[in-house]
Amino acid sequence: MSRMSFKPDGRSLVEFWNWAGRTGRMKPSTAGVYRTACRAVLSSLGAQWESYDLTELNVESAIHNFRRANASRYDARTLDKYGSNFRKSVPSLMEFLKDPENWEAPAQPRQRPTSTNAPHRTPRPGPRVEPQVREKPTATTSFEISVPSGRKAGITLPPGLTPEDVDFMGTVFPAHLQYYMKKGD
């Protein structure tokens, strides 16, 4: 795709970054990062993302949709980076379409050198939070309950108890205690 055939649509936005990296208008690795962000964010708009008219696009809404659709797939830092790159990509293509000869690639923030005496201030991402799944024990569990007379009652539970099992035991156990009391053992 030559630079003159770019349009303000989703497909051109992705192809534009291929072209920018291939022609040396920016580092190929950086252009690839923009291309990846554009494809990811636009694909969250639906199957017709390639024909989406970027002049009608609300960039922030598109990023919001992308974040919501991918919150469990990517960590917050990755979602932020995709959003940031997409936020730069769309206006950059529009600037190129207006004035291709004077277009300049978006500036990349440079890492500030850290002093050896200064504390490192770059925030570190927190751990990715996965859904908590309670593992069921694989062996029986035994425990003792102290009763008022100073004695102890032992209980052994089978592995893999479900909430339904616990409800059932809560209903049946008192009946067994009543039977035991009547029997007099």
C-alpha cells in the first residue's frame, strides 16, 4: 500500500504503521508496537473494524471498549500501554493524511537516567490477580471439638466436600446427636 492510498479507516491505520517501519520513517520495532495496539483496540469494535471510519471514531470510547473486553486477558500496565499507543496512532495518521511530506512520527518518551543516589521511582506493576479457586483437599481432614465436660469429639471429613455436602451434614449431624443421646451411649 503506497502512502497515497491511505484512508482514514481501520485497515489503513494498521497498514500505515507497517509502511512507517518499512520505509524508515520510524524504527520498525516502534512502528510494530503501534500497529499491534491499533489492531488490538480496533478489533474490539467488531468484525468490521478494518472499514471503520476513523473520522467518526471516539478514541477514548474505543480504548474503553478494548479495556473492558480484555481486562482478564492483559494486565493493567499492558492495557494502559495499548491505550496510550492507540491514542497517539489515530491523530498521527490523520496528520499524515493532511500533510504527508511534513509528517513526523510520534515522539517516544525517553527513559530518564536514574541517579545512583536517588531511589528508583518507576512504579512496578502489581501481581496479576487471578480468580481464586479453593482447592479441595485430597486427603481426609480430621479435627477435634472440645465439649463442655472437658472431653473432645473427633470428626473426620472426606476429601472434596461441596457446599451441598456441608448443608446436608448440618442437617443430618444434629439428628445423629439426638439419636446418640436417646441411646444413652
